[in-house]
Amino acid sequence: MDMATSLKSLLLAVQQYRDGRTAQNAAQLQKQVEEVSGLKCDQLLSSGQVLPRECVSGLVELAGNPNTNQTLTGSIISLLAKLACDDDSREILNSSYNLTSTLASVIHCHSATAGEPLVLQCLQVLQKLTYNTRVFQSTNYIHELIAFLMTNIQSQNEDIIMPCLGLMANLCRDNHSVQSHIKSLDNVKRFYRTLINFLAHNSLTVVIFTLSILASLTLNEKVGEKLFDAKNIHQTFQLVFNIIVNGNGTQTRKYSVDLLIDLLKNPKIADHLTKYQHFSACVSQVLGLLQSKDPDSAGKVLELLLAMCSVSGLRSLLCEVVFRPAAPKLRAVSRRQGTGLDGGRKTESGLALVQWLSSPVDGAESCSLQALQLLNELLEEALGAESVSECVLSFIEMLLPVLLGLLRGLDPSQGDAHIRKHCHRITHVTSLLLNILRLIEPVSYPCVTSVVVCFSQVCAEALLTTLELMSKLRQQVKDMETSFYRMLQDQRIVTPLSLALTSQHRERVQTGLSLLFEATPLPDFPSLVLGESMAANNAYCQREAELSVKRVAVQEVPPFSILDCSSGSSRSVHSLVDKIQNGLELQEQVKDSHVSEIIDVYEQKLSAFASKESRLQDLLDAKALALSQADRLIAQYRFQRAQAEAEACKLGCLLKEAERRREDLQGELSSQVLEVERSKADMEELLQHNARLQQDSEEHQALKGAYNSLLNRSESERLLKELQTAHISLTKQNDTLRKNHEALQLQHEKMVSVLEEREEEIRSLRSDLQQKNSDITGLRGELRAEEEKVKEKDQERRELEETVDVLRKELNKTEQARKDASIKASSLELQKSQLETKLKQKEDELNKHSSMIAMIHSLSSGKLKSDVNLSL
């Protein structure tokens, strides 16, 4: 049964089971799922067909339903795991179907029985799905999944520890939100201790998973500094390299490479690796993995080497290892096979790189692109050195024909995907060729001549192939026609076009004629220079033909005549020329009949050398004429680029300084806000205290009424004493309130002065920002003038503008916060004035109370005198 029929039956079974969850429908769906699992499902989701997507949608829905049978759920998850066979399919399952959250919900439902096969299956599929994929913290059931993983990692169940560690390593890698969530948990220290204990585990896979989790969580903290310090880091390097080289499976090797790449992002650890004494030997063993046929292992090795190239101290060491000559035994074998001396100098690692470089487009295309990028980095480092070794030059001689072969083979009938991949590879190949040409031209060693001659032919054919591709795609691609005609009018097109028109290969001549037909009507096409270059090429071909005739005549000379003077010719051609010029020693020692023939042989050799020298001189003159303008443009571009980079660095420094000052002001403003909140709390306490005073005043009024109703003198005296005591306490409270009011007034004055200082700083910052805005406006004008020549700086300018906009928004926020603080200060002023009014009212009331007490006292003293008189 074919795939389409099986998918239709599967979709029908899913709908039937969804309508009625009977045992018969479950068995039918189980059968259809197993049938589809037995078919080839490669790139089924990435094909864009509707039927597979509907089937996957229904299966994911059933897998996430807790009412689905566990056996059926396991079969569905197995089928989904088989569909996730490539990166595109995994991305579709994550983004379009939320399979990660579905599997996390299944694990959450069965978290009580963590050791059952369904949970282990979900963990394994999740580890496969989340590899090199960032899972957002907003994903459903992600927090529950993290808690489940931490709990089971700290358990004693060996069967579940390894998949939990692998999944945790995926979730933590390059995911700051998940890292922050784990660090905020209460049991994180216990979790760290458990992970550190795992470093002594007997399984290397468990050790690598543990190191990866610790590197993600603690690399920039104190725990990570102790764990990856100078004492332990060399042992870690040795362990990781051993696992990469001698790992039992691809999974362990992948995680080991990822761990080493993450460690290289730390500058201290990268510096330790440059000083690692076994680095060259370890890299040699890692490069040996490129000789295998496994594209996954080769891809991870190339990814690791590219990451090492990003560290400046490791690039030169990598060049020494990659371009190191082969062993003497290998060189002897290569000589026996007829490859010659140069073939013996080719490196084992370089040959492995070239092998992956020429992999098919529809096969391991990622390995091919990674190999191109790696060679670009390494050759830039090797050719940019003060002295270039013969091994590097021989490797370039071997590399150039391979690169030329990669530029061929474009077949439009194989579909758009094949053309897109082929064009992507052509872009990297042409970039590598241009970098080699740029780096190899300043080298003035005699051994580079053959490389330059071969390279000119390779570059000519590469450029013509690229132009032919642009000619075919100019109607389908935007702005392709403009770029095509601009390149045809470039002065540098002369050399490759003349080589094609004077070539002995029919295909090259036809390509050159088609391009010439397109370029002739253009106004700035260098037709005169092209004619001179073609004439020079024809003259060179004619001289080569004449010399070839002479060489054939020389080969007919009897062999014994050449053998008689072989000892003299082996010493030096120049010594023989000197002997021929003086004529004395030659007449005394050589007087046989073959002297003239020998002289003719060496005269022909000398004439051949002279013709080659004249040909090289002609080529150099033509190249100097064609590249003079290019050198001037390159110099101008480098100057402008350096100037733009300097301006960009200056702007970056200014923006960093403004950001630092903004952060300082933000911190001071937050402290002031805290002080205002504290003041507000003090005011609330004062209001409560005033309420209590009001209650005391009301009690005083009640006491006054009670006093008026009392007639007994003893009771009046007692009430008087109580009133006096209350008056004293009220006086003390009044003094306390006055002191508090004065302290609050002083604090308010300090806050007002601090706010004025902050306003002055904000005004100065605003003037600085206006100045920076004016500077940025000027730089925008300069960058628009350079837009056609330096398009790469456009993106950097946009990023700078976005950063300035962010700063403006932050400044507006700061200004709004300052206004809020001013409003709060004014509200505090209003509250202070209200408190002063209330205090004045209280003082008036206290004065009234004092006068009333005095009256009562006077009345009581008058009554006492009258009683005394009556008794007398």
C-alpha cells in the first residue's frame, strides 16, 4: 500500500476514534498507525502536503488527551518520533503542532509513575525534539516538566536519570529564561550538589550531560568558576576530547562538541585551551573523524573546528595541524603511486576536508558548506602570515580544480530546491576563490607562480560560470539584470573573457561568445583592452607552438650525446652559459662532434625560458592595467571602511557611557522613590497619632462634663489632678509632634534639593543627548553618501538608530518618573500644610483647655475660702 492511501486510512481511523472511543475503533487506529510507521516517512511533513499535516494534527490531539489508551498513545508517539527525522520536520512539530507541550502534559499526567515505558518514551522523544531548539518559558507545562526533571534527576532510578539529564541539558542550553527559572527555585543548591556527584559516574554520557547542564547554569557564577578553574579545566578538555574521539555513539559525540563550543564562549576558558599542551594531538585525532562516511559526526566536527576558528589564538594552531605534511610512509606510498613530490606533501586532514567539500548537493550539503567556511577561515590565516609554507601552496594547487568542479553541474530540470542549494554552494565557493586571490597576490615567492597561473584559469572559468548563471536568472531575480550588466562593463572582465575566447575548449569559447554578444552593445565595455589581451594570448600560443616543435626536434638527438654532458648540466645551466661565452675551457675539454647539438639543446631551453619570461611579463602588464583601478578602489574602500568603523566605535563608546549614566540615575531615582515611600509611611503614622489625640480630646470633653456634674470637693480635687495629668501628657505630646514636624520639614527640604539636583542632571543629559542626536544626524548624511559603496554599514547604522531610540524612550520614562516624583512631593507639601493647620487648631484647643482649667482652679480656691469663713 502506498503512502497516500495509508494516510487517508489513518485520517479516517482518527476521525472514527474521535467520534466513538470504542475498543474496535482503538484497534483499527492502532493498526493504521503501525502500518504508517512501517513505511518510509522521510521529509513527509516538510513536503508541504495537506494530508500528512491533518493526520499529524489529529494524532497530536489524541496523544495529549488523557482519556486515550496508553498503548495507543505509545504507538502514536513512536510514529511522531519517526516523522521527526530532520531539522525541518522537528521545527514543524514544535511550531505548528506544539508537540513539546503535548508530551510535557503526558509526562505530567503520569508523573506519579515515572518509571513506566510511556514516560521514558516521551522523555526520549522530547530530547530528540528539543535538541538545538529553544523552548520558551511560556510553553504549556514547561514548569511542571522542569520540576519533574529535577525531582527524578535527584532520585535513585538509573533508568530515568539519563534521559532526564539529556532533556535538561537541551532545555538549559542558550535559554536564559529557563536558566533563570531554575536558579530561582528553592532546591537549586541541592540540585547542584547532585549534579556535581554525577561527575564521578561510570557512564561518560551522564558525565557529558551533567557538564553541559552545569556549564549552562553556573559558568558565569562562583560555582562555575570553581568547577571550571585553571586546575580542573585541563582535565575537562582531556575528557571531552577523549569522548569526541572514542565516543560510543553519535549522541554522546554531539553533546561533547556542544559542551566544548559553549565553553569556548568564555574568554578565560578559551585562553586556557590555547595553552593546553595536548591541543595539537587532540585536534589531529578529531580531524581523523572526518575520514569516516558519517555526515552527522563530520558535521559536528566541522562545527567544532569553526567555533575554534572564532578564537584568535587557536586559528594558527589549527592551520599547523590541518596543513601539516603527511607522514614519511604516506609520502613514499604516494610517490610510488605516481603523484610526485607535491602529491606527497598533501595533508591527510586537508584531503578529508576536500572529500567532504565535494559531497553531493542533495546529500550532506551542510557538511560541504561547513567545509567551505572552514577552509576560508584557515586559508585566510595561513596566507595572511609573514611566510607561506609549501604545504599550504601545494594544498591550494590541489584545491583549485575541486573548486572549479563545484561550480559546474547545475541542472535546472532537478527542481527549485536543487538549484537553491547549488547556488548557495556557488556563493561560498566564489567567496573562497576571491579570498584566496586577495591573499595570494601580495606573496612574492617564486614557488607561488604555478599556483597563480593555475588560479587565473580557475578564477576565469568560475567567473564565466557565475556570469552565465546570472544571465539565465536575470529575468526571475530582482536587480539581477542590473548587477549582470554592471559586471560586464567592469575592466576586470577582460582577462577571463580573453582566456575563454582563445581557449582550446569548445564550451568555454561558446560561453565567452555568448557573454561577448551581451556585452558589446554596452557603452563602457572595454573592447580595446579585450582585443589587446586576446592578441597577447594568441602570440603566447604561437610561441608555445614553435617551442613545442623545437622540443620535438631536441628529443630526436641521440641519447649518448646528452649523457656525455649530463654531469655538467646537472650542476647549473648558468655555469654552462658562462663556459660557452668564454669559449676557452669548452674548446680544451670538449672537441667531439656532438658539442653543437648540445649547444642547440641548451639554446632552445634558454629561448623557451626567455619566451616564458616574456609571456609572464605580458600577462603581468595586462593584469597591472586591469587591476590598477581595482587597487585604487580597494584602497579607497579600506580607508572609508576604517573611517566608518572608527566613527562607529566612537558612537558605541558614547552610547555605552550614556547608558551607564542612565543606569546610575535610575538607581538614584529608585532610592529617592524609596525615601518618598518611607516619608509617606511616616505621615500615615502621624495621622494615626493625630487620630489618637482626637480621641484623647473627646475623652477630655467627657471628663469636663463629668466634672461639672460633680459637687463633692474631694471628687473635684481628684478630677482636677487627673485633668492636670492629662494636660501635662498633652503638652508633651504637643512637643513631640512639633519635633516630628520639624524633622519632616528638614527631610522635605533635603528631598526638594535632591530633586533639583536630579532635574539639573536630567537637563544636562538631555543636552548631551541632543548633541549626540546632532552627531548621529551628521553621520547619517555621511553614511547615505557611502551607501552605494559600503552597503554592509547600513545595518550597523540602523542598529545604532534603534539603540538611540531605545535611549530616548528610556529618557522619556525617566522624565515621566521625575514628574511623578514632583507630583508626589507636591502632595506631601499639601499634606504638610494640612497637618500644620490641624496642629494650630490643636494648640488653640489646648489654650482653651488651659484657660478653663485655670478658671476651675480659681473657682475651687474661692469656695475653699468661703467654707473657712463659715466655720469660723
